[in-house]
Amino acid sequence: MIIRSSKETEGTDRHVKGASGTWESKRVVLARERVGFSLHETTLYAGTETTMWYAHHVEAVFCVEGEAELTDEETGEKHWITPGTTYLLDGHERHTLRPETDFRCVCVFNPPLTGLEDHDENGVYPLLTEPETDEG
């Protein structure tokens, strides 16, 4: 059993700030835990714009706090995301998030992130893996 708060990730290698300056993520469960997914508390900052495309991952996002406009860049369709709303990127959709206020959400990724990922010039996270171990 693992017990970990997002607060205790602050100032560690699990607290990642995007090079874009538009978001930060407290990565609570990572690939190194070997449970098949990763879990993150992510904040996107008010007044910013972040375009993402998880070409290698499926992501589920649950909004906890704040409001943002989500645009599906493939269809042009826009959605208003508020607390209690979930969106699932099950088709690797290229999307843009424009937070009106600081937007805090809980994200689950499959395959799990290692904690080293940041968006490249296309908004993609690379597919990184943890090295195999000789346990058991």
C-alpha cells in the first residue's frame, strides 16, 4: 500500500513545471509504482493557452477547481469545463485548454508517465518507460 499526498510531492522530482510556463503537475503515482497508470494533480494557469496531443497516451481529466475552455483541434468543437466535469481523450485528440481561472484537475494517464515528460513542439509527451527490474 502506498499513501502519498500531492503536497508532499512539492519540491521533489515528482513536482514538474512545464517549460511552456503554462502549467505545473504534482505526479502522485508514476510508472515506477508499476500499477499500470499514473495519477497527477495538475494546475493550468489563468489566461494561458496550452495545446496538447497525447499521441502515445490516453488521458482522463477530472476538473476539481476553476474553469476553462477546451477545444478539440480536430473538429473545432468547444466545451466549457467546470468543477465536477470529466473529459476523456480516448481517441488521442489534439486539444487546447484555455483556463479563465487557475484550473486544477486530477489526471490519469495510460500508459503511465515516468515523471520526466514535458510537451514537445507538437504538444506530445514522449513515450518513456521505466527500466525492467529483476524483482521477484
